[in-house]
Amino acid sequence: MLRKVVQAEDVLPAGSGFSHAMLVEGKRLYFISGQGPLDADGNLVGKGDLEAQSHQVFKNLHAQLVAVGADFSNVVKFTYFIKAEAMKDFHIFRQVRLQYLQPDYPTASAVGVACLVDPDWLVEVEAVAILD
């Protein structure tokens, strides 16, 4: 598995917790659908609390990765969907994210959205991982 961060000379370096680009080579890709802030029993974790919801989302992502013998170091791309009302607190999400990820960081996009599948969700995250 090849997983190499690429930093173009004419592009401002990425901020904390993500990379602008990554060169990836492998045989198997693992796509994880958007994970919301639900525990294993389907209960919402942290109503109105972006920090608690973000932790639960990353716990769910971790469980999905472990199910195939992987971890966050296998992730090459995240897409973060943050409810527009919570975007003012994106720094909280960023702090939580850094508790789960290590350099070299995967690529990522953050999208502010009007709503998610459940009106109480503040965050949903999908991922792509390379396994070998």
C-alpha cells in the first residue's frame, strides 16, 4: 500500500488535520457511508452538542475500520457534513478530529449543509480507506 501526501509548491500548505492531496496505490478500497452520531443501540449521542456528536461519529468510523482490520491510518479521504448552525463551532469538530487522526493526514472536504437525515444531527462523516 502506498499512501503519500503531496504538497504542491504553488499551494498554501494545508491546515491542521488534513492534507491537500495524497498519492495512493493499493488493491482494495473501503468506502464507509456517512456515519452519524448514533450509538450501537440507535440512540442519538449529544443532542445539541457538536463535541459529543463528533466523538460518536469518529467512534462509529473506527468501528467500521476495525471490522476490516484497518484503522484511521488507512483513511485517504474524509467528507465532513456539518449542519450550518454548527459551522460556527467548526473549531470544536477540528479539535475532536485531531484526537483520532495522526500525520500524515488524509485529504478532506468540509461542507456546511442546511440539514442532515435527522434534524438533531449536527455532523455526519463519510470516508474512503485503502486496505492494501
